[in-house]
Amino acid sequence: MIFNGTTYDLTGPEDAPTVVLIHGLGLTRAVWQWLLPDLSKFRVLTYDLIGHGQTAPPEGQPTLKDLADQLAHLLDHLEIDHAAIVGFSLGGMIARRFAQDHRDRTTALVILHSAYKRTEKQQAAILFRVTQAEEQGPEATVELALQRWYTEAAQASRPDLMDLTRQWILANQREVYVKLYRILAHGVDEIVAPTPPLTLPTLVLTGDEDHGNSPEMSIAIATEIPRARLVILKGLRHMALAEDPPAVNRPVVDFLTEVLR
């Protein structure tokens, strides 16, 4: 289905609590294929971000707020008053921005492998990748992304998963990919230490080998949200939701089941 250029899917019982899943940079709503079966008791909304998958590209340089507004407009169209928001990577940044802007519409947050304020070295590294993408397109970043996102064991034993992820990234148009990459690089300042702080039920999760969205970052995010739960997965990197779905699905589903009664 399509609304105002945004392609989306809405599944599950109509009278169940709504859960929104927001994917990361360079991916599509298809990245949730491993989690969706375990969310069958919820009403689940997945959609492609601006300039991703089957959704229309942006006009000009979008901001993190524009990405949060995309979700707000989609929820308005679907007449969904409130929802739990699950965001992966860039999606986790969008989820926090949406929750800050729409506190009365956000019932819970799940923040997966998402960024906090970076060190100078970390910021220089992501800005280098933005420049690479600008000059050479997604092709310049994809192989190193696979190394950062998957463990060495998965890289060696799961060529199908590597190929699928590679296809997702390479399907992006260079000029659009760069625009969204800039949001990933610069948008964190919009969501650090909000005033007033977020106080809703929150789960923050990452892998102990996810160096770009590290345990330290997840600890910092959780510290800003009173009573937020923190899960650090052992031996997993950025794409844990694809490499080891049960490790991610269990804490996410348990959390949502508890707080969305």
C-alpha cells in the first residue's frame, strides 16, 4: 500500500496494540522479516523510509525531523492514535525523535543498535564514509559495512545473508543514499538529552561487537530514560536481528508483551 509516496504494510489483528517497525539506513522494511512472525499478536506497521525501497525520494536535504514527520503523517492517514515504536540504527534515531515530538502518541520505545553522541574519532569515521558514498555511491561502503555488521562466522558461513544485505544496499541511488547518510551522521544532536526527558517504557539493545553503535552508546541512551531496560547481546554485531533472530526477538517480544497489555 502507498500513502503520499510512502510504501507500507499493515498486518495483524485490528483490535491489537499497534507496533511500528522502522528500518535502518540503506535497507527496507524487508529487514523485519525475521521479527514479524513473532509479532503476530500485534497490529504491526512496517514502511520504507523516504528514499528507500519503494518509497519516493526526498526533495532537497531531509532532516531527522522530516523522517519522524513521515511516520506521523502515515499514522494520521491510518487513523492510528498511538503506537509502540521499534527502531533499528537510523530507525532508532527516528523513533526517539518521534517520541520527543509526539509523547502522547508513543506508548513504548524499542531502540536497537542505535547511535548516541560520538567521539571525535567515531564522528570522523562516519563522515569519511559519507564522503565515500557521495563520491562513489553505496558500492564504496557496502563491503566494509558487511564486516562491521556481521560476525566473522556469519561472513564465512552465510553467503546468502551477505548477498541479501549487499543487494539491499546496492539498490540505493547514490544521491539519495548520501542525503540519508548525512542524517545518520549529524542527526544525533537532535535527540541527545531531550528536555524534558523521555519517561515512557523503553528497551535499548545492541551487540557487544557493534562498535559503531556500541554498548557504551546504548548505556548512555538508557541512562537518559528513567527505568529503561538495557540488553547487550554477546558475540553479535550490528545486524544481529538477521544473523541471530531469536537473540533479538526474545527480549523485544517479551518487552512489548509486558508493556502493551
